[in-house]
Amino acid sequence: MDLHEVIQRPIVTEKSAIAREEANIATFRVDPAATKHEIRRAVEMLFEVKVEGVRTMNQPGKKKRVGKKIGRKPSWKKAIVELAEGQTIEYFEGV
């Protein structure tokens, strides 16, 4: 799997911002088929940082209603990446 396919986008929320400041953790939306090893390699190569650990979780899609019809948003996978001491990802600076 290509490195750019593994990491789809960063997750920027209030909770992820606090984790980034206090514990040096970055949060990403990743491909549902990606493994922890692929996520680690993609983050290390794309952002040139040292990764200490990777935790993943599958987020179920939410039900959405339009009129009488009830549909479902797709399920997705979230990765919480712990960076080594002193390492930062410049993408998140100033966010």
C-alpha cells in the first residue's frame, strides 16, 4: 500500500489538540485496511519523525436521515500515533 493511501488526513479536534500539547500525540484518519506497522512506517517516512507507538480504533459509521430515508455514513479507522520525545510534526504547528 502506498504511503499516501495509508494516511488519509489528520484529525484536528479539541481533544486531539490537547493530546498533541500534553503527550506529543498525533491523530490521523487512516485506510481501514492499514496495519499498525504500515501506519508507523508511513508517518516516519512522510513526516520524518520517530514513532514510539501506534494505537488504532475502528469508528462505526453514523446513521443519517434525509426525509423518510435512513442511510449510513461509511465506517472509518482512526490512528493515534505517539511521537518520540522532542519530535514534532510541522503540519500541526499553529493549528
